Amino acid sequence: MIKFVRNVGLWFAPARIRAEGSTPDYRFSLANERTFLAWLRTALALIGGGFAVDQFLPDLRWGWRVGLALALLAAGVLCSLRAVNHWVRCERAMRRGEDLPASRFPALLSIVVAVVALAMVVVVLLGWAG
């Protein structure tokens, strides 16, 4: 968590990142940026899914609807924040000639999405009004 907080300052200071180490091959920086954008697309899909559950399933019991929607929305928020943090960490590692940072976030996000999907299966099998 402390590293995350330290990296927040770098999100808005690209010149500080560029001052570290040497410039990597542009292909690696562009690949890092494409990965960042893929994470943002994932975040937007999760946020859209959260709004869709809330808006388009009015017959679903309130607790289920709000719980599923909030889980998807929270996953989208975390995914977008993690995307920029991971981009900064990877860019710094490439500039320093270090190994790219490992992350548990993909596993965590997968588990959250799987739990929400299983909850939706239960809701579908039991019916909307449950």
C-alpha cells in the first residue's frame, strides 16, 4: 500500500519518470501503454456492467441488485486505479533495467468477476424475485 501511495505522485508527473534511468526501446513503452489501455477498457466494461445490473434488472430484489452492481462498480474503480499504477511501475522498471513488477491484481479481479458471475447464475436459476 505504501508503494501505491508513493506512486500516486508519479501518475501526474511524467517528467519525473523520464528522469529515471535510460529510455527503453519505444516498442516496450508502447506495449506498456497498450496494456494500460486494455486495463482501462476492462474497467469501463465493469463499470458499464454495474450500471446495467442496476438499471436493467429492476425486478431483481434490491439487495441482490445493489450488491452485484456495487461489486462490479468497485471492481471497475479498482481496475482503473491499478491500471495507471501498474503502468507507472512498469515504465520505471523498464527505464531502470529492472524486472517488470509482478502483480496479484489480475487474480483478485478474476475472483471478483467469477463471484459476481456465480451470483448472477444463482439469480437466474432462482428467478428475479427470488
